Amino acid sequence: MDSSQQLPTDAELRVLQVLWEAGPQTVREVHERLSGEKDVRYTTVLKILQNMLRKGLVLRDDSDRSHIFEAAVSEARTTSRLLDDVTHRVFGGSTGELVLRALSSQRASEGDLEKIREVLAALEDDS
């Protein structure tokens, strides 16, 4: 995904999460997965996927009668871009402020804290 590509909306991100977790899906399959979480119409899912196709967020295989959609963007790159966006818009570009706010607003598990310590240690070693 290049930097000119638009970030996904919340609804588009949820559809991407379905595609990342389950792989290529028909509109009906995406709709069924999303319907288990909340009331969402088939036509709404279809419209979201059409918009995502236009934005370059998904690819469509229309060689069969049921069109198959798959993510055109990676989960890692998308989440990095979303995090960069929040960091710049909300925290003035300060990664430290983002991390401090995240750690102070919600209790981190011991496993998460251990991962954070490992990342900090690796960053100190690189300095």
C-alpha cells in the first residue's frame, strides 16, 4: 500500500479484518461473519466492498458467478499506517506520548509488559 492510498474507515477495517482472518470471501460470506457481531445488511456489505475495491483496499475475482474478494493490503502495513495517523493527529507525532497514554489508560497484561520490556531493551541496544 503506498502512502497515497486512503486509510480504511471503521467499517472497511472490520471487513479487512474478516478477510485477513478468513482469506478470500464472497460478499455473502463476509456478510455472515459480520452479521454474527451486529445487525448489518447484505447490501451495506456489498456497498462497502465496492467502495473498498475503488480505493484499492480489496481485489475482486469475478471469474465465477459469485465474486470473491480478498484484501489487497497487508494487515501489518495497514495497522502501521493507522497507528502513524493516530500518532500524528492525536499526539503531535510523539510516539512516547502515545505509548504513555496507552499504558496509563488500560492495564497491560504481564505478557504484554514483557514484550514491551524486550522492545525497549532492543532499542537501548541499538543506541
